[in-house]
Amino acid sequence: MTPSFEPLSDDALLLRLGDNIDATLNAQAHALASRLREQDPSWLRDLVPAYASLAVFFDTQHIEHADPHTYVASAIKALFHTTSAATWNQADPIKMPVCYGGEYGPDLAEAARMCGIGIDELIARHTAPTYTVAMIGFAPGFPYLLGLDESLALPRLATPRTRVPAGSVAIGGSQTGIYPRESPGGWRLLGRTPRRLFDATRDSPSLLSPGDRVRFVPVASDAFADDTFQ
């Protein structure tokens, strides 16, 4: 792949690796972000990885160059060709308990019908993969997860709901995700997790970060009363 660069602002640069949702491109973006964080150059302020890009925010006061964008792009290019996405993240997956169906997953039965499989099979296929948090977006703490079984890809609702409960686990297109707080939404709701994905009072407000690996684990509805999951 050949990366391209474009200015986002006077103190930000966007590295583009491609223009599609692809696990390999996403892994490369996360691997490069990890290398930059490890090196921690004095000019680095923040990194925001997405599906196939990496936004780099920098402090121009720590760059002695007439063109800060050129300087930062050169530093990233030097890392890019020596960064491997194959082994960058070996951390154990984060287990995410999910109560499927019933009041927690009102679209589960219809989703199974649309996929031409039984409810138990849909749950089995949804919990089988290890997902990767491709990026955080839409709302604070909302993880877009890569790794969904292709047979479970489903169109979004024709009319979005005005209220989706916090913790709802859903499918939208070829992706699955988790609503971190109550909000409108058009993804199909399979279940709900009792874990709190975003809490502004925590040291790290977002439970999940870009690049994290996630496994869904089916649990009974009484798990919502279990403080272990909060």
C-alpha cells in the first residue's frame, strides 16, 4: 500500500491508507499509531485511527521546520515501512457479556429470519469471532467492530428508532457495534450488555479503545444485576 497525506488544519495531518473498510488496512493504521505512541516524539499531541486512516495532531512549537506538515509526514513515512501489522496487538480479548433477545434484543428473531437461520445459530455466529475495535465514533465510546460473520450482514432499519437503550449490541450492514448511551439509532438490536461503555468520571472514560479486541459472551438476563460487569 502507498500512504498519502493531506493537511487537516495548521496542526493536524491525515494519513490515508485506502478508501474502504478492510481489516488489513485497519490493522496497519493501529500498528502505526502504536509505534508513534511508543516513540512519543515531543511534537505529538494526539492520534485518531479510523478504518483506513490515521489523524495525527501535533504541536508546531516543537517542530523546527518551515513546513510542519512535511516534517511530520517524513517522520511517519520512516516508521511506516518498518511497522508490521501482523504482530502489533497480542493482548487477550475483552469479554463483553450480552443478554440476547427478549426486551434486550427486540430485532433478534427478525434478524435470524432474514439470515435464514435459527436464533441459536445467529447467537453462535455472533459470539464466535474475535472482533477488533476499528474506531470509536458516532457517539463517545461507540465501538465500530470488525470481524462480523458475512452471513450476518443486515441492512439498517428503514426508519431508525428514536430511542436505543445504552449497552445495546447491534448489527448495521457488515458491522456490529455497541451503543454506549441512550440515543437514536437504526441498527438492528440483538441484545444488550450490562457493561458501561462510557463514563466521563473514569480516568479512561471509554471502556474500549481503537485496536482493542473483543469477544461477546452470552449471559442470562439476571447478569444485569451483577456489579462484576459494570
